[in-house]
Amino acid sequence: MIFVEFDGTKYGIQFGYELDAINRNNVITRNTICTINLLDNKGDIILLAEGVAWQHPEDIFVKEIGRKIAIRHALSKIDNKTFRTKIWKTYFNRLPKKDRPVCNSEDVRDSAGRIFGEGC
């Protein structure tokens, strides 16, 4: 879980993965799920938003791309722009710069045909 503090409140960003059944082309797809949770003082976790990145059977599974799409979908349900910006900054800075994943293959595309280049 990635922890974020915003206006004195703690939040957590969590990612999970689910395997879809094998489709007619005998391809197993992996969907990425992002949940943004409020962590209250009692230790309870309250779901604020959830986003899913559905992998098309013809897509290549790239963990980082799935996470970015899922987090984008989750954040689309939150109105506070400052909070959304804080979430993105925390997500991108979760690892030291030398350890951050880099997607530099021009062949990595989503199901809409968009290319994800370096820093995808």
C-alpha cells in the first residue's frame, strides 16, 4: 500500500490483480484494480474510489501501464484537484529515481492503439 497524507488525513492507494477466464484465443488476461482508501483513526479502511484497467486479449500486460490506467480511473471519481495531484505525485515518487520503472518500447500500446513511450 502507498500511503498519502492530505490535509491531516491519511489515505492509502492499493493495487490488486485479477485473472480473467481464458477467452476464445486461449489468452488469460490480467486486470489491474486500484483502490483509494481513507484510513481513519480507529484503524478502519473506508473505500473512496476504485478504478480498473481491463486488459484486452491482444494487449501486452505491462504492470506499470495497468497501474496508471487504474489509478486514472479511480481518480476520475474524486473532485478535489489538489488531492488528485497529491496522489499522482506520491505515486510517481514512491521509488527512488534510479529504481523507477521505465517503459521505453514503442511497441507497447493499449487497446485503443495509444503508444506508451518512455516513462509510461
